[in-house]
Amino acid sequence: MKTETLAVDATTTSKRRSRVNLTDFGVLGGLLIIIIYLSLATNTFLTQPNLVNLLDQAVVIGLIAVGATICIISGVFDLSASANLAISAIAGVYFTQMFGVTLGFLLAILTGAVLGAITGLLISLTRVHSFIGSLAMSIIYRGLAVVLTGGAIVAPLADQLEGFRVWTRPVLGGVTAGTLLFIVALVIFGIVLWKTTYGRRVYAVGGNMEAARLSGVRTNLVHISAFAISGLCSAAAGMVLASRAGSAQPAMATGLELMAIAAVVIGGTSIMGGSGAIWRTAVGVLVLTVIANGFNLLGWDTTYQQVVTGLLILLAVAADSLLVRRLKRT
């Protein structure tokens, strides 16, 4: 049985790699076309201040999208990410008040990872679909955030505020510390996903959970860990967002997980699971960020930005579905 399973997995992996090549070309080509157009249509797109600002705007959605990528590849969705972000940022502010900025940030990250693991554990135990389960947890976490703050905005102590804004500081050629944090997350989780045994298990579970289980993979643990990583990334995004505002509140980043999932899908990660990469998510995030930046530079009505984003998502999902059907026929 295991030999047959491994043979099937090898065939599936080979087919999925073919799909990788096709989607790689599409998403990179699309990003290049947008960049060339904006470079020719404006005098400010390629200036250093605009590029630094563009990268900085990609940080929060990008960090959430990194966690979302691992979840989607493993075959689950995390709709609790933005609520986790909010409650982790609030916890981070309280921890900062008690223990200082550095320990406050680390404990906020730990809070996000624990909340993510709780979400994954409850979904695994109840066997509720991750879409519904994580949505329910999102509502719970938002409620807890209101309970913790009384619905008010919370901020670090006055003498801590300067240090609390650490992620907004320019550190390398004007690039902010938050941007560097995003890049570090891309590199670390990109390596974890692509070069480690754990990463191979994530792909295996997302590609064929039953085959992975029969091969000895603990599928529930993989899903729980994916949610934990998503929570960790969401908490990091929450601290960057709180650092910018100098405060945190229960309603912060509402619905941002949907934009993160959009970036993952636009980047070429299969919504069906088992296929994708962190670097593609980075490209998807850049596509959305560059489009938003282009609307501002060109003075276009930003109302239509949502229309463009929706069309991109629809095109990406339709293309993925078409490729899946073609692979099944081969």
C-alpha cells in the first residue's frame, strides 16, 4: 500500500511541478507589465521614496499572506488571521507596558502562535471545515479583543512610545525595519517550506491528505502547525501595524485576511492545496501593492481598484481550476 501511495504521490508531484512552471510565467509576466507601464506613465514610480513606501505598504498584508500560504498549501484556510492580529497586538501593548518593548513584541508573537494553534486544534478535534471553523474563531477572538480593552484604544506608556515605533524606522537605504522583518519572514518560511521535511509534509497533506496519512504523516499536527505559523505571522503583522499607529484596538485590520488570501491566489498558489511557494506569494503581494500605488500615482478613482482586484482573483482561480482539470485528463 505504501509503495503504491508513494508512486501516486510522485506522479502527482511531477504534474504539479508542470503547473508551477505555467503559473510562474503568468504572475511574473503580469507584474513586469504593470511595472513597465507605471514606469513609463509616471515620473515618480521608480523614485526611491516611492519604492520605499511601496515596500512598506506591502508589509502587513505580506506577513499575513506568508502564514496564509502555508495554510492553503496544507489544504486549510485561516479566516481568523486578522482577529488574531488584533488580539495579539492588544496583548503586545499590555505586555509592553509591563515588560518593555522587546519582551512585549516577543510575547505578542507567542500569543499569536498559541491562538493559531488553538484554532487548528479545535478544527482538528471537531473536524469542522477550516473555512467555517476559523470564521467562528475569528468572531470569538474579536469578542475577546473587545473584552480585553472595553472597546477602547490601548497604547504603550508615554516613555515607551518612541521604542514601540521601532518597525517604522528607516534602517537600510530608507527601507523600514518592518520591511526587513517581512523579508526575513519570506526567507525563513520559504526555506522551511521548500527545503525541509516539514515542508514536504505540508505539500503532501495539501495534495492528498489520505495518501499522506497512509504514508505515516500526522496530518492533524501538520494542520495545527500551519495555523500556529499563520497566527505567528499575523501577530508580527499586528505589531507592525500597532507600531505605525502607536496603539492597538479591537477593530484593527478587519477583513485583511481576505486580501492576504487574494495575494496568495494571485501569486499562483493553488486554492485546492498541495501546490505553491512563498516567493509566489511575495509576487502576489507586490502585484496588489503596485496596483494600489499605480492608482494613486495616476490619480485614478480608487473605487475601481476593488474591481481590478476582484477580476485578478477571479482570473487566478479560473486559471488554476482549468489547469487542474487538464492535469486530471493527462
